[in-house]
Amino acid sequence: MMSRLESALLMLATVLAGGSGLVLHIMKEWMTAPDPFAVAHHPWQPFVLKLHVLSVPFLVLALGMTVTAHALARLTAGRRSGRRSGVAVLGTVVPMILSGVLIQVLTTPTALRATVWTHLLTSLVYLGAYSVHQIVTPSRPETLPGPS
């Protein structure tokens, strides 16, 4: 069972990483800099990128704690509440994290573009599934049967 601290860390890390990622995408893809030689499309773009890169390790840590403290216990106990949204969250985690790492190191334009789209799509599905999971699951912790 997840503690309130673990749940709060996951929520905060999801909001910071997801929010900064969405804002960064909007800045890079939908905004144009007034100077054609500018590297950033918005003056806050470097700050938002740093916020995203620094918040993601906390998200990975929180997701790891969630898998061990919550997801595995729910799946093995046969709990039904929130199973679809929880599985959807779990299904996006590995491709989201791996594509985020690959974005940092790929240099081939085609591979980089495909990886960016993979990261964007898996991140959007993660954010949607996580939001649904928060809505459809009970807010009060339920006790799961322990080992006998």
C-alpha cells in the first residue's frame, strides 16, 4: 500500500514533469522567436527545459516506488478498482522513460523526430491514464490481504 508521502511525491513529480514537458513542447513547436537566429523560441524555454530535466528523476523514483508498493500488490491481490487505468499507466512508463533518454543522445534527424513523437504520445497517454486513475480509484486506502 502506498503511503501518503509516496502518493504526494508521485502527484507532484507528475505535475512538474508533465506540465513542464507540455509547456516545453508548446514553446518549441508552436512558438516562433522574433529573431531568426535565436536558439530558444521563448525567453523561458531554457528554464522550462531545466525544470523538466530536473523533475523527471523524481518521477522515475516515484514510479518505481509506486510499482513496488502499490501496483504489484494490487495486481497480485486481484483488485479490480482502477485496474485498466493503472495498467495503462504502467504500459506507458518504460517507453516514456526510454524515449526521454534517447532524445538526449540521438543525432539522426529521422530517429530523433520518431523518438520525440514516441515520447510525446506515451507521455500524453501517461498523463491521461494517471488522471483517470486518480478519478476512478477510491481516495481512501484499502487494506489488501497480506501473506498468511
